[in-house]
Amino acid sequence: MTPRSIAALGLSVCLGFAMGCPSTNHRSQTAGDAGSAKPSPPTATVRPAPPAPKYQCPMHPQVVSDSAGDCPICNMKLVPIPVGNQAEAAPEKTPAIPTDLAPITLDAQKQAQIGLKTAQAKHQQFGGALRAAGRFVFDETRVHHIHTRFEAYVEQVYADFTGKFVRKGEPLLSLYSPELYAAQQEYLIALQQSRSQPVPSGLQGPEDRGTDLLSSARQKLILWNVSPAEIRALERSGQPGRTVKIYAPGSGYVVAKTAVHGMRVKPEDSLFDVVDVSRLWVIADAYEYELPRLRVGQQATITVPYWPDRSWLGRITYIYPSIDPQTRTVRVRLEVDNPENVLKAEMLATVAISVAPRHALVIPEDAVIETGTRKLVFVVETVAGDKTRLIPREVTTGERAEDLYEITSGLQAGQRVAVAATFLLDSESRLQAALRAMNESAQPPPAVPATGSTPKGADHSGHQHAHP
């Protein structure tokens, strides 16, 4: 075979191989088209792909991420969420932590050093009674002030010392009054003139047969507080009395006395104060936040320190309209019967006001931190071993009674809260939050590629192409 024929045979073999085999560029284009094609819908025999795993903070269930990492709140490792429980990881189930506070982790030694104590939030009967401190005072409606209605001089004092018990109708003192003496004489003269006149038919007594002068003289004596019995005695004797007696208007104790022998008195002078102590008042001081639970007519049990095994029943009759600006308390008045006179004015008392109890979620009042704009508690959670994590949480409270706070939102029954060293916990939590904010502001933000940008040398299918 000649050299020319050998060369022709080699060229024909190369051309045939080139025409029968696809080129590299053709295979790459075919693969690209296949990658960009939409997948066919799954058939009944094809199982759907499992959902992408999600990760969650074990201490803060509201923190859910699509990738593994650290919790932005407590820096704990995120753990994968089981596929069946991913729907349960709802952020709204756990209240968010205030942004100006941070959780605190303490070991057993630090807990003992600060004196940390905890209590459990639980449902129980709440608000069965309101306890308040009070004192006994005189019933102002049973105080009698003794005055005269004319000028006079004290002749004799029968109620001669303060604290003396007098009965109704008992004489307190006798007075001599020139004006009263002249008024008696006028009445006797008018009476004598009326008796000398003929008696009209049908009239019996001297007061019926008198003239206008007799009626005026009699009315003057009555207005000066001369009793009808004393007027009848004056008519029988026919002589004006030199003195007149002042009688007690009711039974009670003389608590104030200004009358002395020979004293000149005027109508504006108070000679005696007589108080009926068969019923007393108790003035109790209730706190301002207890006002919604107080009503007029509520029953109360009253005890005194010197007689602890005995109690008295009282009833609220009045709630005063103002608050003491220094103690922030309101005065409540109760009425108590004192038939044996064993209760004394200005005696201290303990008042337990009956209030209808109800079922509520409560925690000790020492667990609540009041900042003025919100109320916080520290929820206690065990991390591992002897370490305890305290998470600040904002709560909404209701009424307060018997050293307990009613919780309306923010806590659940069974959760434990810190009830001691809360001031130290609040300070440390604020410090940790401030340090975390400083660290976050110091770190540069992560670089994020622009949306839609494609690296050089790659098409939308993600395949690299060789360039000459």
C-alpha cells in the first residue's frame, strides 16, 4: 500500500469517529437542559422528601432556626427539633424576655451567697379576709354637749370629776340666773291674773284659762330649757326658785368637764361632755389597693391584744372619702356594740374584714418587682447539675391580699419564681443585658451576597463553563 493510500484511510477513520460521537460541548448542554427541566410530579409509589431540620433553644423555645448555631439570648447550643414536634415550637407559647434584661445562670454556691429562695405559683383560695390595724373611738352620734340657754352662775356641781358615770335624768349641776329668776316671777304674776278672771266653759287647767301674757311667760321658760315638771312645781309653790338644775340628757361617762363652783357661764360655754359607750366606733386603716374589695355593710371580726381569746363582731358603716398622703391608707369606720363596757376608747384593735374568697393563681408578693411601669418576676429553671437559670419575665397582677399577689398573665401554675434577693437579680440581669448589647454593637454585620448575583463563569443552572 502506498503512502498516499495510508493517509487517506486514516483521514476517513477520523472523520467517521467525529461524526458518530457527540462532542463534549453537546454533552454539557444536554446535561444543563436536563437540570433546568421541571421534575415530574411524584407518583403514588414515590415518598415525599422529609422536611428540612429545624433547631431550637432548649431554654427559650421561642428561638427557632433553620440551621445549627447558638441561641442569641443565652448562647446555648441549638438542638434539633423532632419532625413530629416542629409544629409545636410556636414562639407565642413562651412570653418574650424584656429587651433590657437578660437571663442569669447561678451555681449552688452563688445561690447560697445571695440567699436565693424560690416559691411555686399555684392555684388556691384567695382573698378570704382583709386584715387591718384599728383603734376604738367614741361614737360621735352619742356624745352630748351640755350648755345653758341663759347667763348664770354655777352654784353646785354634782358631776364633780371627769370619768364619772351618770344616768339619764341625773342632775349635773345647779345654776343661779337673775334672768331666769325674773322669768319665773313673770310667769307667776301672769298665772295669778289668769286665775282671777272667770273661767270659760270647757276649760280645765290654768294654762287653758290664761291670757296671752301667761302663754308668753310659759313659752319663755320652755325655751330656756325649763322642764314641764319644774313649771308644775313652780305653780304649786307659788314662789320662784333661786336655782335651776341641769340634768343629763342620756346615760354615759363624763369625758370633759369645765364647770366649777362660782363660775359664770354663757350659752356658748360647754359645761360637760357625756358619752354613751354602749356602742363604739373602730377606725381601721386599709391600704389603697384594697379599696376595690371594701363595701359598706361588710362584716368584720375585731380582736384586742390584751384579750386574744375573745372577739367582737362589727360592720362597716362608712368609708372615708380621702387617702392619707403619707401612709397611702384609707380610713374605714366600723360600729361595735359594747354592752358590758369592757372596750375602751383609744384601745388598739385588729380588724379582719370578711371578703368572699375566690380561686386564683397566686405567688408571694416578695417575688414581684415593681418598676413603676411594669411588674417583673424571675422564673427559675434548672439547667444541669447544681446550676439554675433565672429568666426575667413581665407579668400582669390583679389584687393583693395576705402577702400574696394574684397573677392574671405571664405565669403558669407549677412554675417556680425567686422570692428573695430579687433586687440583686434585677441588677445583675440589667448588667448582663447591657454587656450583651455592647458586644452586639461592636461586631460587624455578616456579609450577605446581593440577591440575583451570579459568580463569574457560572450560569443559572450552577454549572461551570470552560472559557478559552
